[in-house]
Amino acid sequence: MVLMDEWPDLRGAGYVRARSFCRAAIAGRKDAEEAREIFVIAAKEANLLH
């Protein structure tokens, strides 16, 4: 999993927010599409997506 194994800064605000949204989506507390959007934004900020 990218969030756990490949993220360059595990303490950055984008990472923390993405992790939180993804966990909430898995638990059914957030919409999966919203979590995906937050993840993509954070991944771009971390230079994991171009």
C-alpha cells in the first residue's frame, strides 16, 4: 500500500489527511470518491504523481 510503504513524508499534513480519509472510507464513514480525491492531491504534493 502506497500510504504505508512508499510515502516520502509520513508526518506531512497531506499524508495525514489522506490516511485519515482512506481509513474513514474503508470504515464506511466517508465517501470513497472523496477519499480518492484527497489521496490524489496528497500524492501530487508528495511528487508521487505527475
